[in-house]
Amino acid sequence: MKITVLGSGGWGTALALLLTDNGHDVTLWSHSARRSALLEQARENPRLPGVPLPEALHLSAALDSLRESGAVVMATPSFAVRETARMAAPLLRQDAVVVSVAKGIEKDTALCLTQIIEEELKGKGRVVALSGPSHAEEVGRRVPTGCVAASRDMAAAELVQDVFMSPRFRVYTNSDVLGVELGAALKNVLALCCGVSDGMGLGDNTKALLMTRGMTEMARLGVALGGRKETFAGLSGMGDLIVTCTSMHSRNRRCGILVGQGKSVEEAMKEVGATVEGYYAALSAHQLAEKAGVEMPICECAYRVLYEGHSVREVVGALMSRNKKREVDESWI
Ligand SMILES: NC(=O)c1ccc[n+]([C@@H]2O[C@H](COP(=O)([O-])OP(=O)(O)OC[C@H]3O[C@@H](n4cnc5c(N)ncnc54)[C@H](O)[C@@H]3O)[C@@H](O)[C@H]2O)c1
């Protein structure tokens, strides 16, 4: 199949390699001619050092390949998804499968990325979210990985399963696209929190507490908005939460570590040097929790530190001295 991957960061490149390995005819699009030329010159992405780009993989800064592509992978950072979908729309085949692989929630609208893509494509294409515990660095090295393809259109999700599946990359399907996308976006907030905890020198107990109760928060919001609770125990929920909160590959966690060590949020984001999706997702979580009327105390603390200038020590103290609770809140099960 002819496939265009829109976005040549670490994740777009790793997926372009996977799809080329799977025998597809792949074009990797960069949003600037300069970036595409640099990739062409090096035949390597600096985000995936030591992983050569095979000759069979086409590199381009033009969108022409979209006209013939049966599948299009949207792999830009979340803030660029709307403008990229808008640019792609006129060239897209009516029957193309559009695979959303970025993780985030739109800042002002609080929409998930497949919703933005559907808005911009105005009835063209069949949109699927592909998500899960999948560091680009590891997929680039062909490390065994599993993801979930989610869509209300199960035939489209199954097509994505067929196209991406390989002996190194398992793909499951799920019809709960909202649950999958919320898990993918919100775990970045919790990865920031776990990073802060590590940066402050707190312990494994603290991190496990943050991850477990953070998972409960994600699921509570997801269920209130129409997602399924079980989805949050799956690859895009618990799976992605584990990988992001425990790995140094996670830029969200690295950003949190710097904040926990005393750097300002601005300094930390600058030092990480790549998109810290959790920063934006913390604002969206705050807005969505307010709208849905659900409690998300850990995400709310992240919001207070990132957007309201509260100190991390202050919010840790506030979290630990909340009222007594039951572990299982039967009202939302
Ligand atoms: N890196 C991973 O391991 C990984 C895994 C799964 C999902 N994701 C998600 O994929 C998305 C992309 O992440 P990444 O790691 O590839 O990012 P990255 O930081 O490696 O690269 C981002 C790319 O986007 C380009 N870009 C910047 N502004 C743009 C614009 N306005 N329009 C189009 N492109 C623009 C940059 O030039 C760069 O090539 C994120 O939402 C991330 O959460 C990443």
C-alpha cells in the first residue's frame, strides 16, 4: 500500500521504518524543506541515532504523495495536528485511512485529536487512533512492542491492524476511541508528576501511589465523558502510563525531574528541547474535569504547579493531607 507519514519527528520516522519493513511504499513528509533535506543528507533522524533510513523510504517536503496514499499517518506534535489535517484535506483520497498517532488534547477546544482531524477532513477518510506504550527509540530499534488501533469504524481499525502488525509490533483493536485517546494524552500529565517526585528524591512508593491513583483519575474522567473503564486498564491507559512514568525516554518525565530538582517550568521545558505534551494536557485535564464535574486531585496539582506558580512541596503536602477516601469509589463503577 502507498502510505504517507505526516511529521518526521522521532515517532513519525519510527513508524515510517516499521511500515517500510512491512513492505509498504512509504513517504515521510517533513513540514520544512530544510528538515527534509537534512534527513536526506544524513539518511538518519537525530532522534533515532544509529538507525539508518532505508533507500526504499521516500523523504519529501511536498504533499503530492497524499493523492495516491491508501493510508495517511498524522505524526506531528499535537499542536500542529489541526493545521496539518487542514493542509492535507484537499489532497486526500476519499477512502484513505487516516491514522492519528500523536498524543494530546487541543488547548482551547479540549477536543481529542481524531475529533480535530474529522472536523478538518469534513467527511473524507476514515479516522483511527493508534496508541500504546511505544517509545520511538525502541520501535526504531525493532524492539517488540504492542499498540491499540481504535475507531468507531471497526473495519478501518482492522485495516490499520493489518497494515502495522509485524513480528515486532502487535496491534490490538478497540472501538472506544475516546478512552484510548484520553489515556494517551492524560498519562503525560502523570509522567510529569512522577518525574517531579523522582526529581525531589521521593521514593518508589510515591511513584506507585501517583501512577495508581492517577490511573483512577484518568478512568474517572474518561467514564464521565463516555469512555469505557476497561480501556484505561489496556495498552493506551495502564500500558502507556507504566512506560511513560518509568522511562528516561519520556520527555514528560524528564521535564518533571527538572522541575522537582528546582528548575522553573520554562527552564525545564527549554532544557528538554522537544514538545512536552503533558504541559498542555494538564490544562486540558483541568478544563475537562471542571466541565465533567469529576475530581482529579493529582492532575489538578500538576495544573497548579505548571500554570499557577504553586511550589511542588506545597502541592505534595496538600495531596497527602486530603480527606480520607475509599479506594474504590462505587459511584462511577
Ligand atoms: N516519540 C515517541 O516515542 C512517541 C511515541 C508515541 C507517540 N508520540 C507522539 O507523537 C507526536 C510527535 O512526537 P515526536 O516524538 O515525533 O516529536 P518530535 O519532537 O521528535 O518531532 C516533532 C516533529 O514535528 C515537526 N513540527 C514542528 N512544528 C510543526 C508544525 N507546525 N507542523 C508540522 N510539523 C511540525 C518538527 O520539525 C519535528 O520534526 C507527539 O504527539 C507525541 O506525543 C511520540
